[in-house]
Amino acid sequence: MSWPQDEGGDMVYEVPGLESGGEPPPMRPEEVSSILTGAAPATLEEAEWYWGKISREDVRLKLKDTPDGAFLVRDASRVPGEYTLTLRKGGINKLIRILHNNGRYGFSEPLTFVSVMDLVDYYRQHSLAHYNPKLDVRLLYAISRFMCKDDDEEGLENLVQNLMRTNEELEETNRQYNKLSAEFTTASANAQQFRLRLNGISQILEILHEQIKISEQVQAQQHDRTDKMKLSQNCTLIKTKVSQLRQTSLECKNRLEKATHDSKCLDRQMNSIKPEIIRLDRAKTQIMMFLNQKGLSSEEIHARLAQQRESSETTEEYGGYGDRSEKAHSVFEDLYLSRNEVEKIRLEAQANQQQRPHKSSKPHEDRNTWFVGPISRQESAKMLQGKRDGTFLVRSRNPKQGDTHTHTIDIYFKALKHIKIFHEQAGYGFSIPFEFQNLMDLVLHYSEVSLEKHNPDLPTTLKFPVNAHSY
């Protein structure tokens, strides 16, 4: 798409005109709060970004040194009855004419917007790349005619006060987000520790059950009463250990469920706060931009904000977080068996155990049962064709530089479905946080935990590795 040159070197894309909107009335001081909320205006004349009959030179001055995404709408200067959207992109003013036909508005056919306000509101949420690939930017910072009024003697002080309030709200919202983020990290770390512990306990219980079976078999064959009594006592001791481990396992499961639930809730809260942080940050940037245009230097603006920050930090030095690492470790202190005790039991059981072929508790523990390498999606579909629900495999891929999607889980559940696995420095996972150290940990975890959290259409675990023939 070509961009004809407008006078003065700005870029403009010519489109049919729009009916004139006339000279808009000045905004009242009390209307500034509605500007900061980002609420859509009821009429064009009420829109902060509509400047009416304003010259190109005035537009250039108002957009000078503004960030990408700054914009305003004015009456077109070439043809009466037309409007022009002026948008800052790459340090240049881009001019876009707005079409109007049969009560509909837009940049190009088909026209889909019922008003200029709807058009602007849409492109505040979506990139203009939908209209022109060279304009990958949204309408982020409205150049408000109220904030830029030159005849308002109190305008500068009003802007400063609005900046202070907006900055205070932004920092408070950031503190809430950071607090939730710290709690989310702790809950996720706890959940991973409980998963690892449960896996270890499961392996030890398998060994102990086998040891009890062997001990009972030896007792049945023993004729010496003294030896038989010793074997019985040893078997009773092992059963006691088994009972303790089962109690510990139950406690771990309960805590894992709680940590997982807490993690989900915290993640939802964090996501609900993000849009507010973005809105406040944009509002702050916009007000600072207007203060610069009114002659207040960046140094003076930052000095005022720093003074405000210092006064708030005296009462919130640490934000009430405490020592997170200490808390993360202390959650295991009241479990029934220490790690040393569990390891001692495992070693004692192995020392007394007769030689026998190793049998994994799950085929998942053999990587070859589910990892198939870099096969195609079509080959994967053939391998899973006709399999029962819950059958899965993991295939690798060769991602481009910067692409963290390294593996894919293909699983059959009523139909063939695919789940992307991402690998970053923190580990593996379906989404942030990437909490699994390797693929084995991820597969073992989701052999016990439903995939429904990541895909509502998958209320199943990774049940059956595709190459496990006896499961």
C-alpha cells in the first residue's frame, strides 16, 4: 500500500471524506477524570481527541516528541467536511482519512463502524495493522484538547495533581501485583516440592510392600521359633513405617491440592490486575507528555514523583512480604517423617531385599514408552489411531531461534488433540511458570493431575503411553 506525501513531509493515505463536525466546545475541568478512565465519549464533540478546525502546524506541535501511539482527530484541511486521524508512528506523523457512507465509518471498505467514536475505541484495543501492515500500533495516547488548553490558568496545576493521583494509584496497583506475584511463586514452588515428595514416597512404599511380602514368605518357611519371632517383629516394624508413610503421603496430597488451588487463584488475580496497570501507566505517560508541552521539564516532573514515592515508602518499607524463602522451606517441618528417615527406610529395605527384577510402578517412568522424537503430526496421528482415551505421546520439533515451543503432546481423548510444551531457562511447561526441570517430571505430574486446567476439552490425565504394551 503506497503512502502519498502530504505537505511538510508527513505521510498520508488518501480516502474519501467525512461530513464536517464543526468546532468542538472546550471541555470543563471536571471532565478530566473521564479522560483518565478511557471511557468512550457519547458524541464526537465530547471526545478529548477531537480538535475540530486545527491547522497541520498546530498538529505537528502538539504531537512533537510524543511516543508512538499518540493521536488526535481534526477536520481535514484540504476538503471541507472531511476528518483526518493523525497518529504518531516511528517518530513520524501518519495521516489517515476516514470514510463515511450510509451512516457507517471506517478507513476502507467495507465500512463497519457506526461512529467515529466507535472506530477510535476499537483501534485503542486493536492494532492498525488490521488496516495497514505498516501501522502495527494502537491508538494509545489521546492528545486531549482539555489538557492542552492554553487559556486555563489552573490547567497546569490540575494536570500536576492528576499526575500525582494517577502515579499513586499505579504504584499501589503495582504493589498489589508484586505481592500476588511473590505469593504465586511461593505456592508454585510448594506445589512442585509436594509433587517430588509424593513421587519419592510412592517409590519407597513399593519397596516396603515387596519387603513385607518377602518377609511373610520367609516366616512361613522358617521352623526356628526365635528366628520366626524376629522376622515377625521386623515385619511389624516395616508395616508401621508403611502406615507412617501413608499418613505423610495423604498430608502431601492435601497440601498439593491446596498449593495448586492457591496458585490458580493467585494467577487469576494477577491477570485481573494487569489491565488496570496498563491503563494507569498509559494515563501517567499521557499526562507527563502534556506537562512537557506546557513547559514543565521532565526533571521537575520526576522530582515531584520521587518526593511522593519517598513519603509513601516510609510506611511500606517491605510491603509485608517477610522472608519468602524461609516460608517456602518451613511448610514441610510438620510432616511426619524427615527426609533422612525416609532415606534410611529405603536403604534398609533394599539391604534386606532378595534380588528380584526391577519393576517400574508406571510405564511412564520409561521415557521410550512415550517419547517418539521429531515425527510429523501425520505420523503421530497414525500411531494414536484407534487407541483408547488418554493414550498419548511426546514428539520433538526444531523451533526457530527465539521460539520456545520445543515439544508437543499428542493425546487421544474422543479425538486427537495437541498441547504445546515450552522450554525456557526456568524449565518446561505449558504456560508460565515453567516449573518442571525436565520432560519426565512434566509427564509424571500430568499422569496424576488432569489436563483440564490447560484445555477444558481434556478432563483426563496422561494415562497410557503409546508404546507401553502392558498397561
